[in-house]
Amino acid sequence: MVNREGKFPDWPQDDSVYPDDEKLPWAREVLRQNSINPERDEAESRAAFRARLTAEAIARGWEVDAPEPSGSAFSVVMRNAALAAAGRDLRGYGATPDAALIVALADAITLDNA
């Protein structure tokens, strides 16, 4: 999905120059632009929130691994048929399991739309 100006949300090609916590606002905006609520509703449990985002990824053809600790953060590994065939995967990192899933899903959507 594109933004109001008819473009995909910009993110530099070299993610290494930006800390992961700076990517979270971008990732939330990507989800919003694709009609996905990136915030947990008050009545929604953490498990239900993760299940909702995971279901969205699965509906888009992505396999999603559960968030795992990765150093001082968390990571979520996702793969689609094309990445799996190439022996690759997509990883989202965040300070929390929810943040890692949001970043991974936004990256997956951006990859699908490229």
C-alpha cells in the first residue's frame, strides 16, 4: 500500500545506520497504511494481539516463528515461499516481542510491495 503522496514509506536501504527503536514508528505507519491496527486494543490481550498480527502475515503468505530473545532485544523470523526457496528469511528486531513482530510484518509488507 502506498502513502498519501503515492509512495511507499521511505526507509534507507542500509538499516544498520539506524537503531531498531527508530524503525518502530516507520513500521507502525506501514501497518496503518495497509489497514492493520499496529496498536493493542485495551480489551485485547498480548497473546490475542500477536495472534492477530501473525494471522495477517499468514494471510499474506508468510510463515511466522514465535518471538525469541536476541541479545538484549527480541527477534521474529518470517519467510515466504520465495525466501524459503532461496534459503533465506526475514528478521524483525525490537525491544519487545510485540515490537519485533510489528517490524517484521512491516518489512514483509514492504518486500511484497516492492
